[in-house]
Amino acid sequence: MADPDIRFTLANERTFLAWVRTAIGLVAAGVAVFRLLEESAATTVLTLVLLVAGALAGCIGYAHFRGADRAIRRGDTMPTSTITVTVMTAAVLVAAVAAAVSVLVS
């Protein structure tokens, strides 16, 4: 089996690194909310949502990277990520609602 075109491999790695940056940003935001805002139920929920979303982004990014790498090496079609998009959109929506509640309660 021939090695895949390096451009596809590098593009897949760049996408994975984007997931990692997103995960780090979400975790950093969770820590910032925990440390900088007054403690309330809304800030606790927001902190937890951000931390869980960060962990999910890292895990989902890795799973997507592995699936895409497998497909690239086998010459298969790329895997779809509708569940990924749905999960991350839901996490962002919950974080936005928790942030809005936190701002309104303060």
C-alpha cells in the first residue's frame, strides 16, 4: 500500500490541532469563570459545562483524527461528523444560557 498524499495527512493534523486549541480554550474559560466570577449556581453550571465541553472537544477531536487518518490511508470516504457537530453545538448553547443566567443573577 502506498503512503497517502502528505497534504491530506497534514490537513488532518491541522484539524486535530484546531480541536485541541478549542479544548484548551474551553478548559481555560471554565477555570477563568471558576476563579473570577462570584460563586453561584449559574457560575458552577457554566464552569462545569465549559470543562466538560473542553474534555469532549479533545476526545472528539482525537476520534475524528483517527477516523480520518484511517480513511485517508485506506482510500475510503471521509467519516461524517454530524453527531460531533450536534454535541458541540448543544454544549455551546448550554454554556451560553448558563452565562446569560450568571450575568442576569449578578
